[in-house]
Amino acid sequence: MKIDRLFSNRNIILFATLAFVVWVLFFDRNNYLDSRELDRKIREMENEKVFYQHKIREDSAVISGLRDSAFLERFGRENFWMHRPDEVIYLIDEK
């Protein structure tokens, strides 16, 4: 009697479904855990893509500004501490 209940159609279907779910979650080549990791990497790379697109826009603006001599002088003074021969530059550390 108990054997009949153990191998009933309902239990066999339940066992097969459970086995399929476990197989898909852990053992399949495209399992759930690997898919989550790949999704995380995709989101991370999309964020990096946005960051680098923003940096490209900023750098393009600087490059186009370097064609102007006034901007070029200001850029050299601010970033490379360039100065004219008769000038003295004081650097203040803001710690």
C-alpha cells in the first residue's frame, strides 16, 4: 500500500519537476547562479560605458578648447603650473 503511494503519478511528477528545477538551478551549463553573475557583470560594464562616454565628452570639450590661445594659456597655467619668465607662482596646499 505504501509503495503504491510512493510511486503514484502525482509523486513521480513532483519528483521529476523538483529534479528538473535543481538541475536548471545548479548543474546546467546556463544555470541560474552563472546567469546572475553574468547579469551583474553586464550592469557593471554598462555603468562603466556611461562613465567613459561622459569622460569622452569632457575631453572632447577640452580638446576643442585647446584651439583657442586664451584657453590654452589658462589650461597650461592651471594644470602644469606654467608661468611667464617674470612671474612667480605660489602653490598653496589645501589639506
